[in-house]
Amino acid sequence: MRSKYAKADPLGRLPDVDPRRIPRHIAVIMDGNGRWARQRGFPRIFGHRNGARALRETVEEAGRLGVEAMTFYSFSLENWRRPPEEVEALMLLCVAYCEGERDALVRDDIRFRWIGRRSGLPPEVLAALDSVVKATSACTGPTLCVAVNYGARAELADAARAIAHEIRAGTLNPEDVDENTVASRLYAPDLPDPDLLIRTAGEMRVSNYLLWQISYAEMYVTSTLWPDFDASCLHAAIRDFAGRSRRFGGLDASGSMKPDSGADPVADPGDARA
Ligand code: FPP
């Protein structure tokens, strides 16, 4: 399935990449906001504000490239350990982002989602997130998903708890619990698994992000700080991704373990997973 988004023009935007090799879902760890601000002598929140601008530009370009979904790590469960003034500023930024982007998202036919734990988030943040989800629920273009108050281990624990409740209620047989049972109880089970995970600011770790869903994602780490990430950075990441050989634990089309020529479309994990 490929994007039917009216603004999608992958060949026009990235003529050197086979449109069949554009990732369906890109997950992003937006790192480096604080460093970006510090380099300019500004407080950290200045970096986060500019990070929100980069997020908007990246989503717009991803839509034009035919990417179906992007999920951005916006506030982790671990981020509560930051100084209270930074946490408060990030919560205010989340509300401002939702209120400021709502109409533009509807106009651009972008569907907004969010994943994370509801408990612990201030009511005004929940209301702002939910209102954009509602306003864009009929949009049929790309999905913009933000992870807020999110941790992958917490998501898996929540799924395990849901399964335990169903078993206790007698609606689920323990023998029937398989990977699909778990996957369907994650926060956004209808989104395809990310094909590509981008991390900015150079750190080589996954930081408790989408641990189940990124099992077969290709990783792309750039030293660019998130507020500097733009369309050309996204192009570079996708170009790199398009040149990878994805084997999902099996072999490529030629039966080789070596990277292929890039001539074949990206395989569907459902077809090739070992
Ligand atoms: C990591 O950089 C970034 C964050 C913890 C916050 C990212 C949030 C945004 C870009 C705002 C958008 C928010 C919403 C809800 C749409 P860092 O501060 O850890 O950078 P550093 O490692 O340089 O200190």
C-alpha cells in the first residue's frame, strides 16, 4: 500500500530513489535540542521550540515523499527526571504545538495520533492532544504520531496487563497468546512497524523507544542536532535506507547475505521474516 496523499510526489522530490523504496513508517528520536540551544547561548527550551519547527518541516516533506506515517519521540517517561522548569516548558510547548498546528493539519489532510500513558499527563495536555486527534480523525493523508509520556517497556507492561485481564475474564486462552496477541495490544496497533529509525545528535542507542515495533527497522544515526534537521537531512536518511538490503533474518532475493543491487522493491516483513 502506498500513500494516496494528494501532495505526494516522491519522484519529483527524490528522483534518484525508487519510490518503492521509500519507507512507509519512519520513527524519529529527536535529540540535540539542548546542545543546539547551548551552542547559541540560549536556554534549553529555545532548542525544543526550534525542534517543534523542525518536526513540522520534516512531516511536510515526508508527506511529499509518500511516507505514510512518522512517529516522533517527544516526551519520554524518563524525561520527568529533568528540572521541573524544563518539564513544564515542554508540557506548555506540547499544548501550544497542538493548538497552533490543528488547523494546518486538517488543511493538509494529516492525521494526528499520539501514543503514551495518559496517567501522569496534566489534563490540559491530554485535552490538547485529544482535540487534535479528533479534529484530524477523518484525514486520509499521512499520519503524524507523537510519543508523549511514552516508554517502550511501559507499553509492553501495559499490553501484558491487558492480556492478563482478558485471561482472568476467560476471554483469552493462554495457549493462544502469540506475537499478534501482544502486537494488537500496543498503543497504536494499526500503524505498520517503522521501517526506518532516525536518531539525531549522534548517540547510538534506542532509549526505550518502540522496542517491539523497531525489531526489524533500519537505523540511521546522524550527528545533525534535531533543530537543524531539514528536508535535505530527511532525503539523506531515505537515500541511505533505500540502499540497504533488508532480509528480516532470511536471505535476499539472490540467496546472498551480501547487500543486493537495490533493484528489487523493499520486501514486506510478512513475506520474508525468518
Ligand atoms: C531531546 O533533546 C528532545 C526532547 C526531550 C524533546 C523533544 C520535543 C520537541 C522537539 C517538541 C515537540 C513536542 C511535541 C509534543 C510536538 P535534548 O534536550 O535531550 O537534547 P540534548 O541531548 O542536546 O540535551
